[in-house]
Amino acid sequence: MTKLCGIGLILVAMCPMVFATEKIQPVQPLSARVDLEQQFSDGILQQKKARRWVYDVANNIVAIRYVDQLADLYHGIGFVPLWQDTFTANEFEQQLRILVLSNVSRDFSRRYALLQQYKKSNDWRHYDLLATDTLLAYMSYIAGLPNHGREWLFGSGVEPRLPFPSNAALIRLSAAIEQERLRQFVHSLKPVGDNYTQLLLAIETLESMSRATWPKFYQSGIIRLGTRLRNPDALISILEGLGDLRDFEADQIRAAKIQHYNIDLANAIKNFQRRHGLKPDGAIGPKTRQWLALSPKLRIRVLALNAQRVRLWPADAASVLIVNIPNFTMNLWLDNRHVLGSKVIVGRPSRRTPLMTSNVASVVFNPYWNVPMSIMRKDILPKAQRDRGYLHRNGFAVIRSWSSSEQIPIHTIDWRIVNAKSFPYRLRQKPGSKNALGRFKFNIPNDDAIYLHDTPSKRLFAKEVRALSSGCVRVEQASDLAMVLLNYSGVPEQRVNELKARTKTKTVGLHKKIKVHLIYQTAWVDEQGLVNFRDDVYDYDNFVAMSQNQELFTSRNEE
């Protein structure tokens, strides 16, 4: 028997298991082998032609990114155009347009502008290839949001070079193309829930106004009832355009040729103030005047940015606790029912409350406060050095270390030579009326040592701007929150009241761990259909998308 092994010929001595388990296939004739080799050669040639075609088009489109993958995709579908259906193209362009309006990516802005250019010039070959390449980039953007969205949409902008989509995503895309369901696939890329749709409708309304010159209203001082207005028509037009003054009301005021600030305008201003998180007193002061001056174009950008942020927040959770940082509010839903709302105090701009997702693990009654090192060094030790009795009066104990509970007598420390940065001990505040955490602490596991808690400083909840803490979230209705969460986890109301009446520290774990989301939404549409805006307390909205000026798209290298 021969010792050689060729195509279709297998040596018995070298492959004994094959004969034991499989039937020997007949040797293919030479002509059949030649045909197979020719087919293989033709396939390679077609693939090369596909790459050449894609390269030729891509060399004229500076934004094309995934050249090789596009060649494989179009070769696989026989070079059939993917975007012939107008509805599918319009659906994708609409999603892309909202992303562009948010100004978080110069790459997507460039892509969208080119698509509009090719569409206008009827250059459908270039349009089709760029639209497909952009769809791949858009899929990668959406897939990256869970891990990178808190950077991309809050300061850094979207990365200019997004990776190619995952195999799983490509399989879904290929199946949609094969089944002629590309339109449904593109539609599925939109955020789930009504929030996104409502923001889109608000954007469309403002876009109709942005084409005209936006009236300018400026008048120094506080405008109250009876104040003479320098430019009443501008104020009337702004309130009418933004929906705070109905059309017939605006017409009546104009017809009356009112020159003074009257009750009708004051009521419209109150509506305006409520939508912008301001005290609804009807007086036009600096804050109200600042919001009145915000043009539709700038409002559109804020709405579009927040439409992208909607992708990061829960859409349909049945039970969830949400803190919206710039709105200074907390809301709790249990089994799809809103059960509690509360004002909150969040971190000041220099000590921001982080965006996060966690769950409420336990409720602590009469908690000790283990003072974080940063707060101890920056806030408490300087007070202790100025006032030797400060620590004792406020219930602080000096503890040897984080791994020890040994107390160091306060009087044994020479505060004259204490260096806050090198202080070797830690501080702990005992429960009581002066404890910074109040009566209740809500543990939410995270790496930033952030939690929700009560506070003895209730007066601070009367402030409009409540970015005042060192990062943790103070809850005005902390007592009610403790009752609701514990009841939901099966702890009877009588037992909760017993724990509230005690002064001893007690931690109660929750069997039903409610999801907690600390979010940052500066614009949304409320249940009444009113568009709300809030101050950008952490300056997350006012960023410029990551610079892509150094990105080179003008040439391609062939393999």
C-alpha cells in the first residue's frame, strides 16, 4: 500500500479510526477536483473584487471605518443595496440626527452630514456604503454605553474610533438582512420606553421655533407685579413659544397693549419657573431671566443630550428607587406603583455624588458615623484645632485605626501640633440628635462609600439648590422611606415603630433588595406632558465632544 496521502486518498494505517467509524467515500475524479479548485479560485477572485469595489468607494468617503468588514458583508449579500427602503433609511437618519444634536461625537456628526450630502446629490452607492458603515459604528456606540456611557455622555464625548460590533450583534444584523427585516432591526436600536419619544417630540416643537429669530428679553432688577416692562412683546413671545402662555392668552395681552407686568404674565412665569426647578413666586429675578434667555437651539441640544442619557437609566423596572441629582429629588416605585417622593440633598460640585446603580441592602437605625478620611481632614480636624471642645460637644470619638475600635482620649492629643494630612487616627460620631446621618442610614453597596441617610439639618431642604453634601444623599422623608422599604420586605409596621422608638443602633437587612439608580437628567417630559429643565449643577452638559481633528480618514491601506 502506498505511503502517500493525496486529495481524496487516506492511508489505512495512518487513519484506522476512520475506517472503524465511517464509510469510505469514493475517490473524486480528477475533473471534479479541478471544478472545486476553480470554484474556490473564483470565490477568492470575487472576494478580491468586493474588497476593490469597497476600497474604491471608501477612498472617496473620509468617514468610512470598517472597510474589510463592509467588503465581506456586501459580498455575502451579492452587492444588493441595503438602504433602498425609504422608511428604513429615515428611521436610521432620525436616530442619528438626535445623536448629532447632542454634540457628543464629531465622528457621527461628520457621517450624518455626508449622508445628507449624498442623499441630496442622489449618490446612492456612496450613501449605501456609508450608511452601512455608520450603522456598524452606531451599533458599537450603543453596545459601549453600559460600560462607557458615564464618561461619553458626561464629559469626554464618544470615542472617535469605536470597535467593530460583537459577533452576536453581527449575527442579529445578518439575520435581519436575510429576513428583510432591517427596518425592524434599526427600530430596535431606539431606547425602550416613552421618555425618549417624548423628548423627540419636544425637540421637533423647538426646531420649528429655532428657524425664526428668538426674541431677546432683558431687564435688570427684580420684575414684580406692576413693574413697567421695557419690551413686553418679547416676554409675551417667549412665554407663548415655550407653551407657558396659551396662544389666545398671548393675543389678548397684545390686544390690550399692556406695558406693565400683570397677573396673567405672572401666572405664566410661575408655570415657567416650575418647569425649570425655580421657586414659583412669579417674580422675574436673575435665575428666571437666565432661563428666559436660553434659545431654542440651546434647549434642543440639552434635550438631545438627555435623550441619549435615557439609554443609561431603567426603563421598565417594576420596583426601583431613583435619585435625579440635578432635580434634587428621590422617587420610589414598588410593583409599578409610585409610593414615595422626597426632596434630597446631593454632593456639592467639589464633592460630586457619583452616578451609580446598586440596591438597598439594609436599613440602619440610629447609625454611628464613621467619618471618611477626606471629610475628617478637610472639615472636622480644622474645627477641632480651632475649638478644643468641638469633638466632645458633637459626639465624636477618636479611634485608633480602621481595624481597631480602641478609643484614644481626646484630651491626650496635642491639637496645637496636629497635622490634618498625617493625623494617624480616625473619627466616629455616636448616634444622637447631632449625628450627621440622623436617625436612619440606607446601605447601598458600592466602591465610593456612598449611601442614603437622614439628617438633623432639615432646614436645608427649603433651599432651591441642594447640592450641599460631601457626596452622600440626604433624604428629607427618611423615616417614611425606612417604613416603606421594611414593610415591603415583610417587617411589620409595629416592629418598625418599635425600632424607631429606641436609641440603640440596629441594622435590619432587606429581603427584597430594591434597585437604586443615582442618575443625572437635566431635561425630561413629566407626566403632564410638560418639558422640564434643570440647572447643570455639575457642569456635565457644557462639554465639547472629544476632538477628532487628528483622526485621519483620507486614505486607506489595502491588504
